[in-house]
Amino acid sequence: MGQDGINAGKHSTVSDSFIRVVDDAIKPWDAGSLYTRITIWQLPLGWPINLGWWSWTSDDRDTVVDTVYVIHNQNWMTSEGWPTTKSGQCVVGGMYGSSAVKSNYKITNIYVETACSCAVGLEISKAAYNRHLTADGCVGSIKDLQITNMYFEEEFYTLGSRSNNFVRGETNPSAGCTGDVAGRIENLVISGRVAGSRALTKDDFVVPNPSTVHGLTFRTVDEPTPPTLAPPTPKPPTPTPPTAKPPTPTPPTPTPPTPTPPTPSPCVDSKLRFKVTTKKGKKRITRDCKWIAKKPFRCNSLNGVASHCPNVCGQCSTCQDAALTFVVTLNKKKRAKKCTWVSNQSTNFRCNKSGVRDTCRQTCGTCTVNLDDDDGDDDDGDDKDDE
């Protein structure tokens, strides 16, 4: 755990990293950098992805931030009072006060698993806490920034009266500060999904000075940008000289190969423990498929067990998710979840959690078949039934 996060530097890459930090986690403040496959535990104070909080001027364009998992985002604790402006402390943003023009940034595929105060809080100000203005007191603009495919597991959570998402450029540029140093936000594109269903829209944002924000656009998540196709250039045909035709040999009669039947995947029971209600309905217990295998009649007497233990219960021909609540380890803690939690959001990421892929078979695309049509005899043993 550190007091502050990482800055890759110009034309550098940071990948496959875990960051647990009290202040800003990722600080993309240079040209041509790549930040990818990063997991962040954001403690109080700071932005997980901070776009500007420094006191120098350098080339600042064409940086990519792709695939970031924010597993905790606790900056809502301090977002109301710091910084002193209304931009708050969101997942992406910052107080920009450099004379460099920040342009053509692409920030995409951001997954936030817990409550946060806001998605984007971005402000340009010549009075920023850390700043480096031109000699005439001008601050650079932010142009062609794309913040797309943001996924929030929960609704935004705030303290006090501070507004959620906030975008504003410099409201009072100094005399002569025009063009790229007017401190405007130009052509900002945003897309996201909140609480697993609703789209992030302009209604979620406060834009108090629209004249400082030009071309703000909201898209739906995963909206592809169609490529620009140039028309084909016609090519004159190349003349082919006549070729003498050789005699046509009679080909031998081929023997068709013997097809090899595909090898089916084995039918696998879930390795995760699940919560089940006893047949009398008076007690909820946590068990696994090994317990079911000792007395297979439980497949029929206990609701939902067959979907969790398809091999033991002879249900391999049915492609379905486990119906019961199962216990999965998240951040070294045991959590009770259902397959709807997997399908709701961050599906690929959650399917890769230990045991989930064989539990939520339909959602994770791992439905299998049983190699052995003979169920065999199960050994009931002498174990005492916990029911």
C-alpha cells in the first residue's frame, strides 16, 4: 500500500498490476502510455484514474487505459470536502491546471464492483491546486477524450449535497487565452452502465457552464465505431498467355476417411459449497456435492441440488446454472452469491473465480455431457444424515 499511485512515463506500459493506495492510483500524465489489466483498491482520498494534478508542462496525448477493475472505491468518504471544487473525487477525472493540451486519450472497460461517489469528475482551472500555466496565465484544453464502457455494480453513493458527476472547463480564461489554451473540454465521449441495467446519461451529470464544454456525447456501452472504408481502386486485368493443356489423368478413387466421433467433455459437479433447506424446511445448511453423493436420494428430496450436482444427480443433459446460493471466496472472504451475480456484470471476470465456471455452467458457457450412461451404484455408507 502506498501514499500515491503510479505514472508510467512517456511511451511506457504498466500491465497486470495490483494497486492499493490512499491517494490517486493511476496517473496518466504523459504521451503514448498504456495502462492495462490493472486491479485497484482505492482507499479514502483521490481518483482511481487521475487525469491531471501536477505542476509541469509536457507532451500529453495518445494514452490508453484499458481493462481496470476497481474492487473497492472508498473515496466517497472524502469526496464531499476535497478538493474544494465541485468536481469531487470520481472514478475518472481530476483538477487540470497544466498548459499542455491533453488530447486523444482513450479510457475503456472500467469495472467498479462497490459503491462509489461518481463516474467522471473533471474540471479545468487556472487556479488548480497544482498547476503550470503559460506565461500569459493560460491553461490547456482537454480534447477528444473517450471514457467508454464503464460498469458500476451499484448506484452512486454520496455524502452531503455535492452533485455526482461533474464536467466544467475554465470559466474565466485570462486575456489572450484562446484556441488550445482556452481551457475548454472538447468532444468528450462517455458511456457506462449503472447498477447492472440503466445507462449513464447526461441526466447523471452537472455541467454548470456549458460554454466551457463543447461536443459532450453520451453513447451506449460497447457501441462500436464503424471503420472508414476507402473505395477499392480498380486494377486493369493482366493478360494471360495461352497455355498448352496437358492430358487429364484419371484420379484414383479416394477412400473416404473413417470419421472419428467427437470426444465429449466430462460432466463435472460444482466444487463450491451451497446452501440448501432440509426437507422439513426448518433448517438451512451448507453442504457440497460429496455429501449429496453419499445419499443420492437427496437429488430429489432437496430442491435445487440437481442443478448444482449434475453428475451425481444424472442431470448432465440439461444445460443450466446452479439454482442454489453458493459460497465463493472474494478478496480472501467467503461470500454467498447466486449465478445472477455472475451474469449481471463483469461476467468473464467472475466466471474465472475459483469454482464459478462449473457452477454457473450456462452463463459461463461450460455446459458438459456425461461420458458414462451407467450411473452406477452409490455407496450410501453409514454417515448420519445431517437433515
